[in-house]
Amino acid sequence: MSASIQWEYRVQSVGKFWGAKDEEIETLLNEWGEEGWEVVTVFSSSGSGNVMAVAKRPLTLATRRRRSMPGIEEMR
């Protein structure tokens, strides 16, 4: 049986719904893609005007972003 894939996630505001330029968002998403991120959803919070993107990529020691999380020391 193969080991299950572990994922890391990224959530980021990519602009304002009414003010975001398509080119800016496209550039950001292309950069994420080059880093191995796959966008899984984009949404706007009700009434905030913020556009948020959620992305994931397989969790590896080579790609893991630095973050403070319980248990992260176990992966080193």
C-alpha cells in the first residue's frame, strides 16, 4: 500500500474584486504554478470585496514553506 499524500495549503488575498487587474492576478497565479502550487478555489468574502485564492501542493521537505505549526519539527 502506498503512503498517502500530505498537502500544504496557501491562502492569499490577490486583490480587490472591483479593483483587481486580470494581469496582476494572472501573474501571481503563474508564479504559484511555477512553484508547484495548484489553485483549488477562488472566492470573495461576503461584503469585503477581497478576492482570496486557495492553493495546494504536495508536502515535501524540498517544497515545504516555513510556518509555525504544532508537529512541524517531526518532519525535519
